[in-house]
Amino acid sequence: MKITFHGAARTVTGSQHLLEFNGRKVLLECGLYQGRRKEAFERNRNLPYNAADIDLLILSHAHIDHSGNIPNLVKSGFRGDILCTSATRDLCSAMLRDSGHIQEMDVEFVNRKRARQGLPPVEPIYTLNDAVDSLQYFGGVAYNRVRNPLPGLRLTFLDAGHMLGSAIVVLEIEEDGRRPLRLVFTGDLGRPNIPIIRDPTVVEEADVLIIESTYGDRTHETYPDAERELERIVRDTYNRGGVLIIPAFAVGRTQQIVYSLHKLMVNQDIPTLQIYIDSPLAINATSIFQLHPDAYDEEMRRFMDDPNHSDPFGFDSLHYTRSVAESKALNFLREPAIIISASGMCEAGRILHHLRNRISDPRNTILIVGWQAPNTLGRRLVERQKKVRIFGEEFEVRAKVEVINGFSAHADRDELLEWASHFRKPPERTFVVHGDEEPALSFAQALRDELGFGNVVVPEMHQSVEV
């Protein structure tokens, strides 16, 4: 079998790994690369393989850096099945349509500038209609149910504990009558003891392991510590008479923050103030969360058992704003409030308008609660740059910038090692992906030094290996 790492190799975004065996080609993930806009556009538009040659796509979860280029794959000729969990399929229905709309809007903006420069227009990577067309190829598979999607291939999804519907992919591949090779792909591995979803499933056997390393060189604060930090930041912003702006990924992180704020209000740990979810995608995703209570953990179920707060994502001071008019009205808030909006890396969407309106007011707080890719506005805020550009205009950053990493849905270094420690014997081959170069190399060394893994590789982009 040959594996080619076409994305998320020494970087976090654009996850794509191509498996070739028995004359078949199976793609693990088809994510969008995120970074410098021109580079990202070209990289995402030009697939590094012939889409029509791909027999099967296996998707671990719905986040855009894993699923976001699927409409382009279908547009380019892919006609196989896309297998994922049912919750992932439901989330992709909302997320890919939203992504298609964003592609169209971005290109419309670019083409206005190109027209002024006398340049020809460019086409979007894909459109909203392309995204809708791609959904017909999705098929849902339940956790722990074995499927045989191709001759010589057995597929099982295990709960990855990263977000609603996220899966560890277990493949048993039989070639030339030899003993089946067991390949385990973590996708994005979650953390134990975070609310809403269950903990990651332990895996004990693998011949080949492909493991993520987003936080492979650092540890997170605990979830209770993160909630205490959130409580402090809400109180501080309230006392300054400011607005707390939280750029949050629409799927997963937004629901975590809403649930934590709900608990803090129920316990009267923070003042009662108005909370606005200003992201149509987050609103749609929250509706999908409500459709899958079977994925919730025991803490969430106990919280919902209380008739006073049976809906963890809905309470009196929480408002979901869908329309543009409702979103614009938030610019005129003069009392303390919380605005949660996408995108989580501050690269597109309504969050940019809120930042533009409030970033230079020292009463306000910008709270970063997720990983920020290099060269994004979110990363510049984390780096405490004094001036940033929004919509081409320069703004002084006078609002207080805070960062909480404890809400991360990615396992940290110690949690990744603890999960990997459950293998009865080290995998014969281990590939460390989905991490920037430094954390990926650091985590690979930790696997060698602390767990005795013998053959650990951090692949380069587009590198191929035979296993």
C-alpha cells in the first residue's frame, strides 16, 4: 500500500491523505488549506491528483480543514461514495453550503478589484450549487459498525471525542492474500472530560498509525480552569462597560462556549447580560447538535435532566441573529454584552464587522478561544500586534485581547501520549500529521522517547511512502 500526504503535512490545515492498494485509490479527508489568500486559493483549486480516479472518500469529521474541498472534488470528477458518521453528514450539509457561499462572495470582491485594474475575472473554487451537488455522495455510518465499501477493505468508525460526529477511522486492508493490515487514522483527536460529547475511544492495535499533532508540543489548561478564566473575563469586561467579542468556530466551539456561559449564569457566577450568536452557520449547526443527543456525554445529559434548563443551547438572555439587519443592529449596543461570531480565525464572515466596529475601544475585550493559523487576523491578534488591517483599512488594537486554550477540542501533548499509550505494542509505522513543523517534530520525538515507538515519520507535503 502507498500513502501520499497531500495536506496537513507539517501544517495543520488542508488535510488530505491518499491511500493506494489493490488498484484502488481511497482518500482520507478533503480539506481546505487556510493561510495566505492567494496561495490558499491556488492550492485549493488545483487538486494534486485526478479526482475521477478516487474510488472512495472517508471523512473523519466536518470541520472545513477536513471537509471543505469536497465540492471541488466532486466538481472535478469524483463519483465515489463519501463515508462519514450521520452527524458529520448533517453538519457538512450546513457547512459546505456556507463555504460555497463564502467562495462566491470572496471572488465577487476580488473581481471588483480586478475589473478596476483591467484584469479578467476569476472563478470561485466552487459555488453554493456545487456544495449542494456534492451532498448526494454522502453516506452515514454509525460508530462501531463494520462496513466493506471496497473489496479487501473493512471500515469502522470509533468516537474521536473532538466534535459532534467526529471519528477515528479504523481500516483493515487486505492485499495479495496477505494478513490484513490495520491502519488507524485519528482524524482530530479530542480531549477527555470536556463537556457535551463523549471521550475519545481507546484503540489497542494498529500496524500503521496516522496521528494528529496540533498541540504536540504544549499542554492545555484544564476545562474547569478555562471556565474560571471565562468567568473572570466576562466580569472584567462587564465592569469596564464593554462588549466581549468572541470569534468562535461555528461548529463545536460556539456550542461549547454557549454551554459554559449557560452554566455560569445558572450558578450566578457572572452577571446576567445579553449574549448574541451572530453566525447563521453556528445557528444551523446548533440545530444539528439538538438532533443528535445520542452523542452527548453523561454531564450534558444530567444538565438537560433539570427541567429548568432542558435546552443547553437556549436560555432567556441568549439571542440568535440570522438577518443582516439584526447583525448590523449589534453595532449600536451601548451596554455590556457578549457577541459570539464566526469565523473563528477572523478571516471572513460577520466577526470582521464586529472587530472593525469595536477593536479600537479599550472598554471591549476580544477573546480568542481556538487555534489560529499563521497569517490570519486571529493569529495577529494573538501575537498582540498593535495595528491590524480589516477590509483593507488599518485599525489600532486598543481592545483588550485575551486567549483561553482550555476550550480546545484538540488533545494536547500529554493527552495525545496518554491515548497512544494504550496500544498493546507500538505500531510498525507511525506518521505524525496535522501539526505545524515544530509541534509535529516534538511530538514524534516524544512518541519515540516516552512510548518506545520505533518507526515514526513526520512526512513532508506530497511525500509518498510504501507500507
